Amino acid sequence: MKKRPALILDHAKLRSNMDTAIGWCRDANIDVAGVIKVTGGMASVAKDFEACGAKWIASSRLEQLVRARDSGVDLPMLMIRVPMISELPELVRTCDYSLQSDYSVLKATDEEAIRAGKIHNVILMTDLGDLREGFIDKDELVAVAKYTEDVLSGLHLAGIGTNLGCYGSVIPTGEKMKQLASYTEAVEEAIGRPLEIVSGGASSSLMPVFDKEMPAKVNMLRIGEVVFTGPLVQIREAYGRKEVDDMSDEVFILEAEVIEAGTKPTYPIGELGVDATGHTAVYKDRGNRKRALLAIGRADYGDPGDLVPLIPGAEVLGASGDHTILDIEDCAENLKAGDIVRFKLRYSAILYLTASENVTIYEI
């Protein structure tokens, strides 16, 4: 019997999505770093990326890249979170490439690479306004690039990159990509040679690819979200990009068990304070309605808004740490305790679920 809550990974659908996304990039002369972090670094997913034509395997967690390498994946490994100084020995041992945006971390990486007798490839990040990692001043970026090229003998300056749309919600427009291209040209002029890599961001940076506005200089994207969520991806929901509509949004399916079903009021009874997360919730009085209680909660998936019920008429009302509440008054199925409810998932829910010790992952 399948143990629940269960997370089902359909590799055929995943590989189909990967083929589509990598094909878009290939047509634009862009190589793909396949990002495995949302899956908790599943080695099978890294192998899917390899089979579908990704050029690197990428993650923000070193242990995930170790797992991919130990599983036999032969692609270069790319660390996409600026490394901690405390993890540099493992970084140099495990990874071929890393994103870098701090002078002291860069210098410490150089020292560790020299100790290990290796040359480590770095991609210097520039902040184009999203205000996460990266050198925000162009002149500083150029100066650090030249210093890396001329002085840091344990490092190879492989390229520059940027990240958009993660913290500051900045859209990766064609204009932003042109800015990245101009910074690339400035670095190349300073070091006297072309860079191998210009990394234009993540799945959201497919927008200028779709619009045919991506500068020729940009030749790498770090792709994860779109292949795991398909039409539930941010670039579809926030920006109306219909190009992803033919991709599958059922790569991951969550199965949760009903532990209570019955009719209750829709407005709490008594003096109200805060909910289990410490927030003041808003409730709408819809009278008495049938609802189902599921044995899974925020501790497993984060935001209940990231769950999309597959049963017509079911609506996610909310959740506590270990319970999820569905309105099933208008549900197409007469749910009862012991029944299974299935959900499609947005990106953040997958990120939480693959890390939850209470959720069993099944691969098909």
C-alpha cells in the first residue's frame, strides 16, 4: 500500500518538459544549466537533465551536487548560491563552477583551489536591480573581473551572470539582458579575451527568448522551475506567457488522505485572535458547508495557495501546520475519511514537499 502523504514524480512528463525548454534555448544558441534544487537534488532528475541535453547540473546546495556526481552524472557541477567560506573545501572538491559576488569569498576560493591543486571556474554575478547577489556597480564588476583574471591563479574567470525576479520582482526584459551584454563587453575589453559564459538568469529569463529580444552575448540560462511546473510557472501566471501552455503541469502530483469529512460553519465561533502562523486571518461567512480535513499541512508544503486540487469543485480554504482544510460542498466527488485527494503543485510547494520527512516520494 502506498504511504501517504505521497509525492508522485512522473519522469516521462518531466523529460518532455525538459526537451521543450532546452529546445527553446538551443534555438536561441543558449545552453542550459539544469537546476535540481526544487527536488531536493534527486539524482534521477539530474540524470534526466543530462539525457535531455543540459550542459551543467546546478543547485544551491552542495550536498545535492555531491549526490548527482556520486550517481554517475558526468556533467560539470555548478553551485548557484554564492558559497560560504566555511564550505569552500567541499565546493572546490565537488564543483567545477560557482557563482561569486563577494571579493573576500572570491579570494578565499582562490586560496582553497591553490591548496587543492585545482583551477576552479567562477561566474561573477552582477546585480541589475533585483537586489539579491551581485556587484551592482559596473566599474566594480570590471575591476574584480580584471583582478580575478590577473591575480587569482587558482581561479578561471569563466563568465558573468545575473539573477532577476527572485527578491526584487524585477522582470528580465530584453533591455535588462542588453545591459548584461554591455557589462560583458566591458569585462571582455578589460581582460582582453571573450568570456565563455554569460548567464542571463533562470526560467523567467525565457521571456526575452520568446520575444526574440535575447542578445547574442547571453548563452546560458539556469533552468528549473518551468520544467517542474509547466503552465503553473511564474512566467505564465504573472506575465501571461502562453508559450508554456503545452507543457505538463503534472510532473509532480501530491496525494493526501482525508481524515475527517462533514458539514461545519464557514465562520469561526468565538472571539478571534491570530491563526497557527501568528497572522490575523480573514474569513467569509458562507453558511454551513461540507468540508474535508487532510493529513498534511504547512509544515509539509508551505503556502496552501500553492496547491491546486485536481478534483473539480474542491477549494483549499486554509491550513495549519499539520492539517489542510478543503471546501467540498460543490465537489464532484463525495469525499469521506480514507479517500485520497490529488493536487497539482506550484514551485514553492514542490520545494517544501521534497524536503519533508513526512512525505514519501514515488517515481514513475
